[in-house]
Amino acid sequence: MVIVRVHLLAIVLACGFAALALAEPPEQITEQEWAAIQQAEAARVAAIEKVYGTVVAVYGPDKQGGGSGVLIDPQGYALTNYHVVAAAGSTGTAGLADGKLYPWELIGVDPGGDLALIQLHRDDPFPWAPLGDSHQVRVGDWAMAMGNPFLLAEDQKPTVTLGVVSGVHRYQPGVGVNELVYGDCLQVDSSINPGNSGGPLFNLHSQIIGVNGRGSFEERGRVNVGLGYAISSRQMQRFLPDLLAAKTAQHGALDAVFGLRNGRVICHTINLDSPAAAAGLKLGDELIRWNGNAVRTANEFTNVISTLPADWPVTFVVRRGDEEQTITLRLLPLPYRGKPSTDSPRPADPNAERTPEELPLAIRKSVEERNRAACRLLDERWRKLVSLEPDS
């Protein structure tokens, strides 16, 4: 029996070596192809270097806990996750790639959307990265996640992971006591691990297309399994005015509930005293379009409305019988049911308006560019916030 096994092994090995001998050698990469590879690599490295210094390692007092963030203005304004600052409180320290630590204070929070705005302080302007348009992101686009996973960056230099956008317009319902909803978010396979929360997701143009927040982890090891979720830059831009005004941002609600019935999105619950009812919405109405986009499922509707602030103007079309009706209104505040943080943002006079000169130029320009269409529907107060022309 042993002899038979040896003979069989010899035959298998002989066949394998024969196959290798008959196989054609791999084609050599041409100089032109190699040059293209080097050019793509150089472009990727350049994109990383351009924004490397904008990534923030966020710590609580005495450098306890931590997460990540990204600078979006030379005055030191940085975006991060709400759940990063909720435990830290209203102040802390932040590390940059220059190896130095800077004090930060909490400016505004969006608990329901898991966003927070902090401000770092120093005499000189900070490096910053521009916000891109997440609605232009395609499945398969390259995505660079940067941050401080597992708090590895003792020298404050961020970790960079490269992947692709795996999905767009994803909806992740609230989980845990905070009920942090990720609506219309980006799904990526770039590694997003504990500590990456609040860090930026960049495209290859060095633009922020999202803020990393959630990941799917192997249960025991807390290691990312290739499913990460980032809050879209479009959502961030909608809430920036409230965050800059030192407010606790509120998400919008319609005070009506839609569900799928016989393949149609039907209004099955409505508050008769709500603006929606006053504007003409009735039980049994079929939702056709929302802000110009077709709505095919109730989840699509939930996905979109979860990214809009209270008082945001919306226009939607419903079908009643054989007729269509257009309804225009402003969204109501959605009560936040999560666990509040131990510290609130800095106090703000509720009667005070933030003057145009007080808005950071980079943020002002970004918000104006991305919300030009919406500005036509907003009142004068909102126009001052989101449609200012940049300083000449």
C-alpha cells in the first residue's frame, strides 16, 4: 500500500511539473503599462500627502479615550462623530500629524446624525480639507479612510487605509442606547476600526466625501470585516449652519408614516394637526416623488428624510385616485430619543443670529456651493447662512 501511494504521489508531481513546463511564461509588463502604474501610484500618494495634516486625533481631558476628526476650515473647525465627543465632554486635546497637541472645544452637535463640530485653537491657521459632493460618488470609486484606529498614533500621525466604495445611499438604523441613524450613507471596504470614528473618507481628489462612523466587526476581536459606513458629505453640509451656530441640531420629520402596500408607498398614518395634513396630505395617498426623485419603497423615503434638518423645505408629489398633487412644506423637528451627552455644546443666545462675517469662509463657500438649489426655497435667515458669496 505504501508503494502504491508513493507511485501515485510521483505521478501527481510529474503531471504538475509537466503542466508547469508546458505553460507559457507570463507576459511581461510593457514600459508604458509600468509608467501608468507608477503615475497612478504617485497620484494616490500625492492625494494623501495633500490632506495628511488635516486629520485629527481627538482625545478627551488628560488624553483619555479618543477617536478621529478632520479639519474643514483654517480657523480650526473640525468634524467628528457625536459618539466620539459624547464621552469626552465639551473640551479636550487634539493631535495633528505635526506631532503637537492642541486644545479643542465643542461647538455644536447632531446626536441623531452622529455628527459634532469642534474647534481647535492655535495662533496660526490650520491646514484643512474641502468637502466634496457625495452624490457624485459611484460604486467602485477609490476611497481613502484616515484616522487613529485602536489609538495607535502615539506620534499623532494618522493611519491610511485604501479601498473602494461598496455601496451608496445605504440606510443603517439606530443601534444601542444612542439610536444613531446613518441614512443615505456610503458603504466602503476601507478598514474602519475602533478609533477611526469621526475620521475623514477622502476621494482621490483629496475631498471629504464622508465621515467614518460605523463598521461591522468580528464579534470577539473587534476587527473590521470589510463593511464600513460613512456619513455623507451632503448630509454634513445640510447641518453645518446649525452646528456653527452652537446648536444641538434637530432632524426633520413629516408627522406622517408611509408603508409599502401592493407595491405602492402609501400614507397609512398622519397627524391631522400637522403641517403635512394642512398642506393637503391625506390617508391613502401614494407617494410618487420626493424632492424630484422617484420613491419606490418606504425604506427609500426613510433613507432620504433622515438626512434632512428640521425646517428644511421639501416638495413631494402624491397620487390620489387618478390625480397627482404637489405638496410643499417645511419639516418638523424630530424628537431625539437617545441618551444625552454629559456635556452640552457651549451656551448660545437663542435670539442671536450669527452674522455673515462670523461664518468661516471655507465652510461658507462649501455650504453655498452644495445648497444653491435649496437656497431658492429658504427664507432670508437661511439665505444668510448658506448662500453667501465668498469674500473677494
